[in-house]
Amino acid sequence: MASLSIDQSEIVLRGPMLEFRIPREKILKTSIKNRILYKGIVIEHTADDVPEIMVFWTRDAEEIVSQLSVASSDIVVKAVEKPQGD
């Protein structure tokens, strides 16, 4: 299972064996990639030690991307998706 957490300072993507932290000020662009059952949140950034482009697959992509663009420091979002086939 993978998870994505968003708070006022960073985005954290966690998988079974990895964790990536992307400071919000390092995010260049977010977009949505469409697939049949899922949509991917594409995160382009300049953070060190993280792949240049990260994709988080979810069914709630639009809602999560809108939360990324909110300037409020109160916002905290968590999304958890099971891998396909589970």
C-alpha cells in the first residue's frame, strides 16, 4: 500500500520500502495523468535525492491536486491507495 501526505511544508510519498519527502517550495508543477481505473498525480520538482518526476496513482487525483495548490497553512491531506490486484 502506498500513501501520500500533504501538509504546509512538504509532500511525503511512502511505499512499502521507500519514503520520499518533497518540500512544497521545490514543487514546479503538478498535473493529472489519466488511466482507465486510476489517475496519477504527477509531481515535478527540484528536490534532491528524489526522482525528478513522481507519480502517485489514485482515484481522488483532482481533489488532491486542488489541495496542493491551496495556500492555507492549515491544510493537511492524506491519501492511501491499495496496489492494483489487492
